Amino acid sequence: MKRGLLAEFETPEAMLRALTELRSRGYRRLDAFTPYPVHGAEAALGLGRSPLTWILLPFAIAGAAGGYLVQWHNNVYAYPLNVGGRPQHAAPAFVPITFEMMVLTTALVGFVVLLVLTKLPELWNPVFDVPGFERATIDRFWIGIDARDPALIRPIAERDLTDLGALTVAWAGSSPAKERP
């Protein structure tokens, strides 16, 4: 969220009630800023599961296949050694390194994909300029309504947030959303 309305709440329960009520009133582009994870916030925001696991699955398979193929290439093709009549291609011996390559590849790619999906690092955001927003990392709970939300009509949304128990309501960003009649 770069622009929109921000509302400050004192307790996580008040924030969750407000999120649920705002979604029932038709707001869809909502965000929550909390000092710690709040149980039920994902459901109140209408968020689904993260796509990260499905994005990383092909990389995990590729890492495991790559680890297995390197071992096979070295033991069977490039440097075959006949030691005590043991087979060149002994699949059980390849399991530990195959697993470790899968974990290593998934962790490294997962870190990069996580940064891309979360659009980090973000050194500055207009919401940081809202007075009191720094308390979102200490003891306050904030709800944001994105300016791109089709249901956002600023005076009505401000009244809704105030009626739902917001301590303060402020606009974040350079220019307010268009006023609708």
C-alpha cells in the first residue's frame, strides 16, 4: 500500500472487528500493520495461502535432480571405480547428498523469491510519514485501505473507521483519493 487511509486501533481485537466489518461493507484492498502476528488477521483480510510453496517446488525438484545427476555422472561415467565388486550406480548412497542439494537450492531460491514477492527491500514508504505510525512496531494496530480500492470514498471511509473505534484516521501518500459524490 503506497497511498490510502490509515486508521490506528488500540487492541488487536478492535482491529480484527474493524477488518471484518470493513470487508462486509465491501472494502477489499485492506492491509494490517501490527507489532506482532495477530491470530485471525489473515482470515479477516481475506488472504489465502502463500504461493511460495508452489513456486519453490520446481526448484526443489531441480536441486534434487541436479545433486543426483552430479553423483551419477562422477561415479558411473567420469570416474568409474570397481571397489570390491560393488555396483557403480548405488542409489541409496546418493540419497543424503540428493536431499542436501534439494534443501540448499530451495533455501537459496526461496530467499530470493520471498524478497521479490514482498517487494523488499523497501527503504521508504509514504505510510511511514503518517504521525504515530512508528507505534505499529511497538504497541498499536493499524488498518490501511488502499487508494485503489473501488469502495473507497474518503469521507465515508473516514466515518466508517471512526465509528469502528479508530483512535486516529490519516491519509498516507502524496495526494488523496478522488472524492466521489
